[in-house]
Amino acid sequence: MPSLLGFSRNRCTCVEQLDGQTMRSWCRLQDTLTDAFVEIMVRLPDLEITGARGEILRSHQEECLKPAGSLEKMVGVRIGPGMLEIIKGLMGKTAVCSQLTFMVEECCHGVILSLTKDVLSAAPKDKEGAKDFFRDMVKGNTRLYNRCAAFAPGSPLVEGIENLQSQEKAC
């Protein structure tokens, strides 16, 4: 890796419902060394990935500039439990560019989180009730743990359930 005096990173994952049967999720990563984009198309209600594309515009690893069709391997996969292992199995645990694997996982988690928004809106309005509601929700679905800032270690919403970190890695 090149010697750096400064480093900055921005990553954004967005999900859009295109129609009653289709969602699009994309992840954009821009940092001092990398500029990359991944997009997946997902069919509802079975959460099957119907399309995947992406590109790496800039990378400190020259071999990353040509992902060699690894994203197309995701077509036909259903988003659900064990996604990380499925992604690694299809794209390779030592993918040419590990950022692509991570970005596909982020797209899948974005879809899952977007489908939980109705559940999130049902949270009690009082502060303590809301904390208990979200804590119980994360306990019931450990894949939510550390998927966004609200459910990250150290957040008051997951206070007291940090032991989920070892369980979350298994998901």
C-alpha cells in the first residue's frame, strides 16, 4: 500500500423501490485510493438478485480495475441468512478486490434494512420504551447488529447486548 499523509473515505448505500416487484440497491465507495460502485436489482417478494453490476474507477491495486465478472455470479441468489458466506463462496474469499465483496454485502443489508422500516416506525415514542423495543429487535435478529450507526457497538440502543458481536460474525 502506498504511503499516505492523509486518508478520507465516504461510503453510501441507497435502496430504491422501482415498482411493486423490484428494488435497486447500490453502494458507492470513494476514498483516497478507491472509487467504486456496485448495484444489485432485487425481485420481491422472494428477494432474488436479478441483476448485478459495478465498476472500479480507481484503485491502488491494478488488478481491481477489472472485476472479471464476479458480480454476475450473484444473479439468482436470494438475500437472507448466511449472505456473507454465500457472497464469499461465489465471489471468492480472496476476491480480486475485497471491496467488491463488502459492497455487495452492503447492498444486501440495505435491502433488508429498507424492508424493516415499517417495523421501526412501530417503536414506542417514549425514550426508554423505544430503547427497549430496538434492543429486543436486535436481539431477535442479530444480523441487524452493527449494520448501521444506530445498532453499532456503543450505541445506547444496543447497550447491554455487546455479546452479539460473536453471534453476528456467524450470520
